[in-house]
Amino acid sequence: MSNFTSASVAAPIASGPHPESSAILLNGVCFSYGERRALDDISFAIASREMFALLGPNGGGKTTLFKLLATLVPLRTGNVRMLGSDLRGDTIALRRRLGVVFQHPSVDGKLTVAENLVHHGRLYGLHGTQLGKRAAAMLERVGLTARSSDLVETLSGGLRRRVELAKALLHQPELLILDEPSTGLDPTARREFMNYLADLRDHDGLTVVLTTHHMEEAERCDRIGVLDQGRLVALAAPGELKSQVGGDVVVIRALEPERLRSKIEQRLRVKSVLVDGLLRIERPRGHEFIRDVVEAFGAEIESVTFGKPTLEDVFVHLTGRRFQWSAGGSA
């Protein structure tokens, strides 16, 4: 019988890539805003040519970790090596090897697509024929050659995100870091954007690290680091994470959930967790368990569903809480 873990119990953390093959290696990283601890003893590695997701709710710590990796805030406690360089060393040289896409747009809507790339390229010392060829190649890479003369403000959200990506890739970085890159995109544009990132990993050999609250985005990545309240509570491939949940996930809506919870535990010897007024139970062969629980307590049940574990279920399994996110949240 599999039960939900307590939020106080540490989740198993996969060992990850060997340090010598890591694009990013963190050890004992902590970061605080005043008395609030945003990152608490974070240690893990990201392999070269890996697509890695930092998944977490508001206040989980993923935005703070993004800022550290993007060299936007100084490292205070712990050690970080990126592309073989110490993050406390020459960050200016390191920045030339990074491509960064921010959550909020950094393109100029009053300039054309091509003008945005040219101005960005000059910041990296590109000019003349080299800059023109590189910009043209990047626009072709993201499918925007035909829109190069269009003002960015006339583009859809998905196309603007492609411009952001083209800018980040213009100087041929080795590591691409993105903060909530699909913010404001509809589901179709989000899938297309994730396809571009996977293509960069597969064909360009780029290491891709993104923060996200979208479960379907995290599912597309090679591995996921789950952050909650500043701590790394899980680190594994999506399938491995879901395998930690014990079988099917049964969700019961009841008239008196606490009372029913006690009855189920006493009669059926099954543990459950109460989340937002719903009873959640991990159980192999969930359809058989539903039959038993309805036969025993049908009059007290309003509805019951079951399904295979999702990443949302993994988060509940690890923390005892639902995954909460709202626009504008950070940390």
C-alpha cells in the first residue's frame, strides 16, 4: 500500500550527471531577501546538451535561481560553476557564453524584427557583414525571415517570443536560460516554442534551462527540478517523478470529507490526504478501489474520479499541497 509522504520528509534526489560533464554545477546555494530564505541549500547538476526545467509554484525559488544563473544577482552562499567557470569569477566573460530570455518582453515594438537583432548584436561586438549574416541566419532559424521588416508591435505573442529567442541566440551562446518563456502564449504557440527549444538541444547541441509553472512544458524536458519554499524537493526525469506516486490517483468529493477520511482509514486501511476539501488517495488499480469505496460509503460521496499520476499529483505527493501559481508571482 502506498501513502502520500509528509511535506517534512525529504524526497529522493537523483544523482544527475557527472560533475565533469555538467554545464551547471550547484553546491550548497542559499539566497535570502532580508529574513526570507528564497533558496535553501540547493545542490544539483545540469548536464551539457540537456533540456532542464525548474518547476515550482509562486515563492518556490525558481525566479531567484534564474537570476543567479543569469548573473543578475551576486552569489552569496554556496558554489556555482557554469560552463567550467566559477560564478564568483569573471561574470562579464561568462555572459558572452549565455543566452537569456526574460519572462517579460525585452524587444522594442517600435523597431522592426531585423532592427531588434542588429541593435542587440552590436551590444555583443558584432557588426558589418558578420552581424548581417548572423541576424539573417537566426531569423531563418526561428522562421521569421518573411517578417524581418515588420514592426515587432504588429506580431502575435508567439512570434514576438521567437524574436526574443533569435536575439538570445544571435551571439551563438553555449547555454540558454529562460524565465517563464511561454508567458502570455496560447497553448498552440507554447507547444511551438517548446518545439524550437527541443530542436536547439537536438541539432545545435545547446544546453537549455527554463523556469516554468506549466506542467506540460516540464513534461517536455529531459529532467525536472521541483522547487518548493526554496528547497529542491525532487530531481528526476518526468517519468521517474510520476513513478514515485503509488499507482492511480483517486480523488473523492464528499459532503463531510474529514469524517469520510477517518472512516476510509478505519474500514479500508487506506491513508489519504485532504487537499482543498478533496480526498486524494494513491492506490494501484484505482478502478477497483473506487468500487469498494462507493459500495461502502456511496451515500456520503458526491463524486469520485481516478487517473494516472500527473506532475501535479507528484507535487501533492511531495508537499501535501496543491501546486499554486498566479500571474506576477515570483521568488
